[in-house]
Amino acid sequence: MKDIIEKLEQRRDAAKLGGGQARIDAQHKRGKLTARERIELLLDKGSFEEFDMFVEHRSTEFGMEKQKIAGDGVVTGWGTVNGRTVFLFSKDFTVFGGSLSETHAQKIVKVQDMALKARAPIIGLFDAGGARIQEGVAALGGYGEVFKRNVIASGVIPQISVIMGPCAGGDVYSPAMTDFIFMVKDTSYMFVTGPDVVKTVTNEVVTAEELGGASVHAVKSSVADGAFENDVETLLQMRRLIDFLPSNNTSGAPEWPTQDDPDRIDNSLDTLIPDNPNKPYDMKELILKVVDEGDFFEISPAFAKNIVTGFGRVAGRSVGFVANQPMVLAGVLDSDASRKAARFVRFCDAFEIPIVTLVDVPGFLPGTAQEYGGLIKHGAKLLFAYSQATVPLVTVITRKAFGGAYDVMASKHVGGDLNYAWPTAQIAVMGAKGAVEIIFRADIGDADKIAARTREYEERFLSPFVAAERGYIDDVIMPHSTRKRIARALAMLRGKSVEMPARKHDNLPV
Ligand code: HXC
């Protein structure tokens, strides 16, 4: 018996060494942790249970039958994050560059199936060179199996991809179909084809970072939802994110104990809005003062900064926040902001996370660049997402809500359950200057008349009351009471239930 146990331990030790100490050292030298070290950091201490540690590839091409490494380049299993079950796979770059073989894919498919059955989130840690070149179509088939499961699980369990090294070829498309992608700055990159292929095909010379580093995907392309400094910070932030997410689409938003009084008043909010309506202020200040303990996890903070999206908690329960940001482009809605917010709203709706929308928007961004870029379709995505959402929707207009953007930003008309406005709100088709120049065009030469007309327009329309008189705004609330009013609204809406007509699926303007 002792012999058998010793042999098991030897096999386990060999498997844990992956591609060997030299490759582990090389991994560390690049500032990266190993697949197993990453799992240790992501999960609660001692909670990891591994599957398929002894799986080996079955390839016999190119001398592969002589190179078998237990585990075959990916570590899979489950564990807990702050006591809640999660499934994961972690690519081991020390084994054939983490490349995907038929058996490697089968290991991933097994945890995907298990996560779906158990209705628990799945996290993929990527550090890999794409399809195992020696296996050819067997590897491609494996990718297809993984992709299909990503789609079947979409909207049922949260799926998170963390890019912690190279991620090329087939490896990029699985993350692209998950809910969130996060990257590690300077040591990770994602692209369909690498710099060498790019040079051959297009003659373009680029580095891996320029082609698909975090500086590209978290800032310009929006493929990634955020980037962190190193492996350790990234994994700790993933633990924080998981705390905000439900286990599945029917479990409801998670709740955590909080010391923060939901009735907390914040008098500083009464002076947040500057006297000059064209002066910016930081909408994040309002979010941080509304959420429990100032704890806010921002999604896509470096892309389309004119809109802020992210998770916070109110009275202990997760809430998705969508907020125009007057500090950037005056908080205008453009194509990027619309896309970013639409995706976030759809995630929250799919997973029953209530949405709080904070509005200060001067309208949609005019111009050829936006129109040529498809602003109509992109703006429609956000309008569609809100109109389709059945989760509790609480909206607070702090200042401007102009034009079509008023409708889009979770107005009463598209499904807002409780729509509040601060006394400083201005709800109108457009600002006073533009409006007067159109409807009183004949008076344009007469400065006094124009000034009088402008004052008249401002007094009549640039307030919350025209909307409130029609019931489009449920109440005009004091800024200092915003947290309390939101908390009460969310508590009242807890049992919200809305039936949509039966259909196969909608046809979102993608
Ligand atoms: C087999 C691979 C491999 C792969 C890397 N290795 N990629 N083995 N299949 N795809 C092995 C290397 O041979 C090497 O083995 C070890 O992993 C480390 O690789 P290095 O090249 O030394 O590391 P590095 O310089 O850091 O470069 C990493 C890399 C590069 C950028 C990922 O290896 C690379 O470009 N690999 C190929 C990427 C690729 O084109 N993949 C196929 C994509 S096509 P030794 O023994 O020397 O340590 C694809 C199609 C799927 O994925 C489409 C589905 C939709």
C-alpha cells in the first residue's frame, strides 16, 4: 500500500511540475506566475479540487508520442471564492506553450459542462500559443467544442476570461464570447494573427504590444474590459469582481453584510452641480457616495470614458451603475459609449442585477465621423438594451437630459421603474441656445429679443418640472437623499416581474 501511495505522490509531483523547472523559471523571469500559482491566488486557500491531472495527449505526429506531460497544458477544476463555488481552467504555458490539443480541449469542455450543470461561474486564465500545431484539425475541432459551450452558457452562468500571457489564434475567440475579458499590463496580448503574419500579409511592422497589448484592448478596441498591473493584482481584482456577480441567471444578485446605513444622507451632494451648466463635475463622486462603503468595480474604465459602467452595492446587494460622465466630452453619447453601456446593461439584465442610471447627457454626438461610424445602429443598441431590460431600473437625472438621449437613458418611456430628478435637472429637446436659434430664427439679429427668448425657454423648459407635470418624473429629490431614495426604490422593486411576449430571440442591432 505504501508503494502505491508513494507512486501516486510521485505522479502528482511530476504533473505539478508541468513543463519542468527551467520553463517555470523562465515564466517567473518574465514576471508571470505559473498556472498553479495563479489558481492559488484566485481561489480561497486550500479550496482547489483538480480534475484530469493525469490526462495526456494522444498525438503521434512529429515525435509527439515521446513527449507526454501529465495534464497536457491546462489545469482544470473548481474551488471557492469567498465561499462561493467557481469553476476554472488555467493554461500552463510551460507545457507546449499552453497550446490546445484534442485532450486539452476535452479537459476544458469537462469543466464548462460541469459549471453549467452546477450553475456556477467559470473563469479561464489564458497564457497560450493557440492550436497545438502538431495536432492540426483535432485541435481545431477541440476549439469548436469549447466555443459552442461558451455560447450555450452565455446568459446562464457568468464567464470571465483573464489574459495573462500570449493569447493567439483559436485562443482569442473563446474569451471574446465570454462576459468579461481582463488583461495584465505589459505581459499579455491578444490577436487573431501575430506580428509575423501581419508583416507577411500587410507589410505592417508592429510589436505584439502595439498589435494586441492591454494598451490596445482596454483603451482602443474595447475587446478587454480592464487591465491591471501584474498577475497578483489581476487575480485579487477578479476575486473582488466575483463577489459582485450572481452564480447564475436565477440565483439573484449576491448579498453581503454591510455597515453602511442605506438611509445615509450626504450633504456634500447638494453642491455637486456647478452653478454654470456648462461646467463639468465628476459623476463618479456621486456613484462613490451612493454605493455601500464607496466600493465600486468599474468595467471598461479606460474606454469611452464619457460613460461610466460598473458594479456597486446598495444595502448589501449588487447593483449595476450606468452614468454619463460630464468630465469627458460633456457626457455626450457617441458610438463607443453606446456600445459599452449596451453590453453592460444586457449583462445586468441577463443576470438579474438591478440597474441604476445616473443621467447628465447633452445628447448624441453630431458629425460625419459618428454618422459614418454607424452612430444610429450603435445608439440603437443602448436604446434596445434598456427597452428590453426587465430588471429593476432606477434613474436619477442630475442635470441635462436632452433629446433622444433623454429617452435612451432608462427614461420612463423605455421601462424606467422609478425616475427621479434633482432640482438642477434640465429635461428638454435641446439646450436653450440651440432651441432659440431654431424656433426664433427671425429674431437672430436682435440681441435683446434673443436674450429674452433664451430666458423664457430656460425658465419654462430647463427644469425637471415639465417632465414632472406629466408624470415622466416620479419625484424631484434632494441630492443629499439620493442613496436613501435609490435604496428604498430597489427594496420596493425587489419582487419586480415583467412578462415579455414569447419569441425565439430578439434581433438586437449588432
Ligand atoms: C505547439 C507551441 C505552440 C503551438 C508555442 N509552442 N506555441 N507548441 N503548438 N501553437 C511551444 C514552442 O514550440 C515552445 O516549445 C514553447 O511552446 C514556448 O514557445 P516560444 O515560442 O519559445 O515562446 P515565446 O517566444 O514566448 O512565444 C510565444 C508565442 C509563440 C508568441 C505564443 O510560441 C507563437 O507564436 N506560437 C504559435 C502561435 C500560433 O500561430 N498558433 C497557432 C494559431 S492558429 P519549447 O519546447 O521550445 O519550449 C489557431 C487556429 C485555431 O489557433 C482557430 C480556431 C478558430
